[in-house]
Amino acid sequence: MGEFFSNVSRYPKYLITIVLGVFTSALLPLVRRSSNPITAIFLIGALISGLITLGFVIRAMVFPSSF
């Protein structure tokens, strides 16, 4: 039984590693391209609009009758 909990305790480490790897591989090309001011403004706008959209989606999931 102890081996089972040992294996289960490893899954959060794998999850964190995979999430950090995905973010790193997605953000590094964007950071390299942000030297151009127009591209940097576009990336900041895309980030803000993505966060706003995520906020609306989460709000709709948590409070479905408020809309």
C-alpha cells in the first residue's frame, strides 16, 4: 500500500513539469519576437484579451445564472 501512495505522490511533480514545459516552449518564441515595439504591443494586447476571456469563461462556469 505504501508503494501505491509513493506512486500517486509523483503525479503532481509530472503535472508541474509538463505545464512548465508547455509554457516555456510557447512563451520563448514570443519573447524573442517582442524586440519590435509593434509586436510587443500586439503580444501585450493578446495577453490581456486572453486573460479577460478566461475570466469571463470561469465566471460563466461558476455563476451560470448571472448572465
